[in-house]
Amino acid sequence: MADLIAEIGVFGGSGFYSLMENAREQWVETPYGTPSDKIALGEIAGRRVAFLPRHGKDHRFPPQAINYRANLYAMKALGVQWIVGPTAAGSLAREVKPGSMVVCDQLVDRTSGRKDTFYDGPVTTHVSFADPYCPTLRPIAVDVLKSLGIETHDSGTVVVIQGPRFSTRSESKWFQSQGWEVINMTQYPEAYLARELEMCYVNIALITDYDVGLEGMPPVSHHEVIEVFNKNNERVKRAIGSIVENIPAGADCPCRHALEGARF
């Protein structure tokens, strides 16, 4: 059925639980279990879009408990080829201010124990992840954010921590000393699983706070994160709508060929 397919997928982060009006909600079962919530299917700018809040609508899944494989597999099963993954994130650099947005180009994984691959055998599969984010979607996202007057950083490294706790000051100072700009809890394995399924993926990190490793910064609270995200929800939605509109229909991309040469 045409209303149960989508070309573009969007994950909603903390404080971002709805995207489209008059959308049809559908559970999508997968071999990896149930996704975080029903997937909302509808249209934006004439394009079929699937929206899923990665934590569930009531934020019942903390970062370490999200079924990332089910979420990504469900998108693939609906026909999704492009994924926009906005997230709430902290800043590790003074020049990356709260309220600004970063279109990340690199990722450092500091999580543990998460189910982070679809390929446990019997065919050994090594997928390249040198450049974690889609080279087609990233410049589109940067151009859209800047056109909307949003303070935008067109590159940055996100370090992904396990959660649900925030970092100690020493951990945060270490991350800062490495030159990394953004800290988050959900980008891994979400971005990598999209690559394993040969879907294009871009992250938009909405900076909600300065992390505690920066001199003089008070400890962050979940309340503060949600408050900043709520203030910026409409900007994020407008940006997503414009990104969807500008994704080239039928375009090829290296992400679509990630499995070529990846198997023994």
C-alpha cells in the first residue's frame, strides 16, 4: 500500500516527539524486536516521510536501552533511503554555543554493550565507516540551516557516551582535550546501523548546553536540555521540512554501496 511506504526517515530526539499532522501511525515488526514506538507516515513537500521518536513518545527508553536495530530495520522495511537524525547534544567547545546547530562529520564511540551490527555471521561483513555521515545529505543540511538564519557549524566530531549518566568533569575535560566539539548519547550505533543497511544518514546536533569540562560550567540537568530543545523545536521542524524538500529524488550516493567489497 502506498501509504505504508516512505522515501525519507526522521528520528526525533529528546523533546521532539511529533513531526507531521494527519499522519498514519503504524507498528512495524522486525526480526530484532519492536521499534521505540509506532512510526508516523505522511508527506512533507510532496515526499513520503516516516517519523519515529527514538526514545518513544513518552521518552520511556533511555539511550542505552533503545532498540537501535529495530528502529533502523523498520525504516528500511518501509523503503526509506535517506535518514535525518536530529539530536540534543552538549558542547565541548566555547565557540559551539547553546542554541546553535552542528552538522557533524565525525564520530567517536565511547559506548559499551550495545547491539551495534546486523551481521553476526555466518558471512563476515566489515563495513567502512571512515566517514560516518552521508556526503550527499551533509551539505544540504548545512545550506538549509544557514538559509534559515540558524548559527550553524558545518563540521564537528561527536563523542557518543553510554549514558544515562552525564560525564564527570574529568571525562569531559578529556573529551575537550581531544578537540572534539559535541557530546551525545544516541549517535552510535544509530548512524552506523544506517550505513550497514545502505541508507544515507545525516545528524543535526542541537546544542542544548555546555558540558561540565569547560571551565566554570555548572553541572547540566535533563530539565535544562529539554527546555532548550522545546524552545528550538519549531526551528528544527522547519529545517527538516526544507531538507526533505531539497533531497534530490533518485540520486545515487556512496552510502548506497556500503556492502560492496565488505564481505569475505
